[in-house]
Amino acid sequence: MATTFTNQATLSYNGSTVQSNIAVGSIEGVLSVTKNALTEQYTVGDTITYVVSIINNSDASVTGLTVTDDLGAYIFNTGSVQPLTYVDGTVQYYLDGVLQTDPAVATTSGLVISGITVPANGSTMIVYSAMVNEYAPLDTDSTVMNTVTVTGTGVCDVTDAETIYAVNTALLSIVKSVTPVPVAENGELTYTFQLQNSGNTAVEDTDNAVISDTFDPILRNISVTLDGTALTAGTEYTYNETTGVFETLPGALTIPAATFTQDAATGVCSVTPGSSTLIISGTVGTICDMTTT
């Protein structure tokens, strides 16, 4: 990157002064750096691979450089936290595309890679991975931005930053339980489906989420509730008492988004999943009515 400079001379004679024209010049930086992530989205536990490219615009090689990545550090309370954790042993170091011996790596404050060389009129590429940790925000439209800085004797510091974005989606799980165990012949059996959403986006009726199940033993005279509200057969679910096939209809299920909090003392982000509960109760038949495999 070029930096422009200007200056102007003054000629003094016999009590008079004359200004020269303004001369304009520029200094071209020896080094430039770009940083890119191989994926733009994240959630906690993801591993993100970063590529740092350093270009040397001079006719002499530049040695003894240090490359520092702040791992997304941001101010929290009176200190700072890092939402990325360097994955040990992942640094790869290339000179003009040729893989080199691993450089020295330290992680005392961010990620520090030292002893880097950039060939004359050439390029150096450093590739490494970092894991998204518990300090990364997960709310809708949250981001993690980390900055790389290249420093060395006789050259200006150069920096570049890369931003990745929290995945805006629902992350669903389902747990099914049955009560009572055991159940008497011709007694009432209840299936409970706990639906959880660990994502930052709610499941709305327009998302057409559907639960399907085949009951064996087949239930008779079933009742169905979602979060305590009765669902209506034919418009919100279907059930076949001959085959035992149950299915909610598109639009019947909704599951709220998770809520995210950051501990005021530690800065750790935690997730409380959104949840919905589907309960299906009905009368079972006898043991001899069951299908055996």
C-alpha cells in the first residue's frame, strides 16, 4: 500500500519570500497481507481454517517477521476474551507455494508465529485452524472478527481482518419417552416428545416441521397436545388406528429459538434451548395384539 507525502520549499531574498510548487511523492510499502477464512459461518465447536497471504513488493527478501493473530479478542469487563482457540499443530508455512519446516508458534497472547520469511518479489502463505469456543456470541447476526498483524524490523506493520458469522438457523433435537412402564393390557399409554431448539432461529408454522411415528402396540382413542393445547385430528395431525401411523400436519409444530446469555464475570456464553412438548396418549391393546420381530 502506497503512502503519499507532500512538501514545499521557501526561497527568501531581500526581505521577500517565494514559495515553490508542492512536490508530491509516495512510499510503497514493502509488504501487504490478506487473510481469509475458508468458511463464512460458525457455531460453537466448529473448526475454522484461515489462510494468511503475505506479498513482498521489493527486490530483497524480508526475514525475521512475526505474524500475530488476536483470535478474535474483544474487551469484556476489565479484560478481554478470545472466541477462537488455536488448534495445536495445524500451522503450515509456504514460500512461493513450497511447504517449509514448521515455524515457531506461541499462544501466550493470541497466536504468534515467528521467524517468517517472504522471498524477494514473492509470497508467503500461512495456513492454520482455530476452534470456535464458549466465548463466541451465538445470537442472530453475531460475528467473530479476528485480525492478523505482520511485524518486522525495517518494515511497516501490515494488518488484515476476517469476519465470520453465526449460523442463523434452528438446531433441533427430539427425545421420546413412554409412561407408565410397564402398562397393563387395555391400559392408557402416554408418549412424550421433548422437542428442543439450540439454534438462534425459531421453528415457525411456515417451516412445516413434521413428527411421524408408528405405534406398536397400536393406540386407540388417542389425544394429542402441544405445550398443553389440544391438537385437532384431520387439521393438525392424522392417525390410522389400523396401521398405528401417526403424523403431525405441516404448520402444526412450532419450537421457539434458544436464548443466549453471557456470564457477567467470566464472559462465557451459554445456551438455553427453546422447547416444545408433544404428548400423545391412548389405550393399548393386549400383548397378543403386538407385532413381534
